[in-house]
Amino acid sequence: MKNKLSAWQKLFLLFAGVLLISSAIFLTQSYFSYQQVKAASDQCYDQGGFPKVVKSGFEVQVFECNFYDQAND
């Protein structure tokens, strides 16, 4: 005999599925945003600069690679 799910169980499963998918999307966006900033910062450091990063949410609003000029002391 098959055990059918009640309406509350179906609603709970739907909510859990949506929560799982939303969490996966959020984590993916966070990871790729971090990787973008890390790659740009590493390139700046490799050129001898110091990065300045301003983020809003997952987007990079400002990225500057500042170089210290020793001749201007």
C-alpha cells in the first residue's frame, strides 16, 4: 500500500526545495564574486600595486590598483 503525502508535507517539501536551490545560487554567486576580486587583486599585487576594492553586494563597484611612487617622498 502506498503512503500518500498530506498537503502540509507537500508544502514543506516544496519550501525545502526552494530553500535549497536559493542557498545554492547564493553560495555560487558569493564564490564567483570572491574569485573575481581575488584574481584582480593578485594581478595588481603581481604588478607591484596595492588594490582598492569597493563592493556592493556581489558586484565590484570600484577597483583601483594603486602604485606607491618612491620618487615622490
